[in-house]
Amino acid sequence: MKVGVIGAGQMGSGIAEVFALAGNEVKIYDVDRGQLDRALKNIKWSLSKLAEKGRVKDVEEIMSRLHVSEGLSSFQTEELVVEAVFEDFNVKAKTLEEVSRRLSPESLIATNTSSIPITELSRAVWSPERFLGMHFFNPPVLMELVEVIKGDSTRDVYFNKALEVVRNIGKTALPVRKDVPGFVVNRILFRVFNKACSILDRYTVEQVDWVAYYDLGFPMGIFMLLDYTGLDLNLSISKEVAKRGLKLNCPEVEKLVANGKRGAKSGSGFYDWKERPRIERVQGGPSPKELIEDAFREGLWLIKEGVATEEEIDKGTMLGLGLRSGIMTMGRRLGLS
Ligand code: CAA
């Protein structure tokens, strides 16, 4: 399959890698040529890591399937284009308008937005019946889940095709048939982030992260994960969801971003990332129940609204966030109901 990826940041480069790894020819584009060079370097590093573990045989062969594009106008014959540009409605809408204008009306167009409803973005897309959300988790090459989101205009034939594409790249699809801001897994994660931020007057970053890691089975601490996904991205997500009624508030993230600390990619955030930080055992900290009770309630809201079932929320949080057990199961075990 010929695939296009627009945006070569952490997510775009990871998505391009996943498609190339699964045997597809991939064209990748970014307005910033330097970003494209960094993306190719990161993909090569990641593939070499997978080769060390026997998951990849020939790094160069996979790299040869990745092609750098010189401009949006070069996307014409792709069967699938995934947009992964900056998390801002206007930037995404402009990109989608431009690329959908040239592609054949049968090509599938997907956005990797973390927060913006598909139906809103679809208004910028030519032939919006072939447009949907394909939401990957960072790092795409290691995280098994992809949420596939249907907008009001998405036709079933294209939705089913997207589910098949996700299976063909070896990932597990979580079909999301009701288009709410943040979809399923991120809505849960936003509540965890928000709760963690709101208790920083009582606990330290290290205390919160230790409880998340040790008691709740998160693969990394909550603040470490904020750093890892990018504080600037998280700030943009908060702004987009706030416009749509979901208020998230983390003044610490705003302060760090204002000081140029964008998390792992900039070398510092809540943690210093010159070397990969480790979670340290510390005393004290919030109760595990306090940390996830809002997330659990968000899960109940998703169920009530018919966005996802309890099983899907559990599966999504395990495969998208690497939790040892799903958030709903975890909440019930801690006495939430
Ligand atoms: N490609 C290949 N290998 C990679 C890699 C990549 N992109 N990233 C890390 N690795 C390798 C490491 O180099 C390391 O290799 P060695 O064993 O040779 O040292 C190995 O994987 C294990 O990594 P680490 O020791 O660094 O740490 P880990 O065991 O904690 O695994 C992790 C890393 C998979 C990222 C894990 O911590 C994890 O699952 N974290 C949670 C990630 C998560 O929640 N993602 C979703 C965020 S939300 C989102 O993305 C949605 C959104 O819209 C914002």
C-alpha cells in the first residue's frame, strides 16, 4: 500500500516507521526540513533497537521504503494519508484541505489528532466520507493500540477499511463510533494528568510518580509520561479540549513550557532528560484510589454516553498506556463503583 504521512514529529515519524515496518511504501513530509532529517535519524535508531531484539531483520531494507516528500502537492496517488501535524485546529484543517483536494476521492484520509473531534475537522476535507481518526500512541512502534474514530460523515466502507489497515500493520484497533473530544483513552489519561497536577500542593512529583508506577502499575510515572509525550503537546491538547467544554488545568505545565522546557525532547521538563530518568522509591504520596478516581468516573461517563464499553476502556488503557490492568478493573479493585 502507498502511504503518506504529513508531519515528522514524534508521532508522525513513529507512524511512518510502523507502516514501513509492515511492508508499505511511505512518503513523509514536514514543513521543517530539519525535522524530517531528525525523523529519519530517529526511525533508524528505533529500527536498530528492534533489530537488536530480533524483531527486525534488515534495517536498511525498511529504511529504503521511506521517502521524503518535498511538498504537500506531491501527495496524489497514495491510498492512505495520515495527518500528524501540530495539534492546532487551524493548522490541521488547512493541511487536510490542501491534501484532500489532490488525492483521489477513494483514498483514505486519517488524522492522528489527540483531541479534536473528527466531525469538526471533516468540514475542511474534500469528500469527507473517506475521512476518519486513526489515533496512535507514543511510541507508535511499541504501543499496540490504535483508536479508529468515525466522524458524522465517515462512511462505513471507509471505517471498515481503516480497521483492516490497522490489523494489517499488526496493531489492535479500538473502534470509536461516537466522536467526543479526546476519544476514549486520552479522556481517561487527561483525568489522571489533571488529578496529578491538582495535588502538587500536597505531594511531590516523585511521590505521585512512585504511586502511579508501583501501586497502580503504570509503566512510567505520570509526570514522566507528561514529559515523554511532550509538555507543549499536552498544553495544545488542553487548549483544544477546553474550547470544547473539557477544562484541564495544569499551571506547572504552562510554566515549564513558558521557560522552554518541553519535556524529554528539549532535555528537561518535570525531570532532567539528559539521561533517561528513573522512578525512585519514595515515602508518602497520594492514595492510589485518589489518583485514579476521576479517571474511573470519566470511564463511567464514556460508558453512559455509549462511546465505549467497560471492556473496551480496559483494553484501550492497557494497550494504549501499557497499564498492567485496565483502569476500570483497577478502580473497582480499589473500591470505586
Ligand atoms: N523504538 C524502539 N525501541 C525503543 C523505543 C522506540 N521508539 N523506545 C524505547 N525503546 C527501547 C529502549 O531503548 C529500551 O531498549 P533496551 O532494552 O535495549 O535498553 C527498551 O525499549 C525499553 O525501554 P526503556 O528501558 O526506556 O523503558 P520501558 O521499559 O519503560 O519502556 C515504554 C518504554 C514502552 C515507552 C514504556 O515506558 C511505556 O509503555 N510507557 C507508557 C507510554 C504511554 O503511555 N504512551 C501513550 C501516551 S499518550 C499518547 O501517546 C496519546 C496522545 O495523544 C498524546
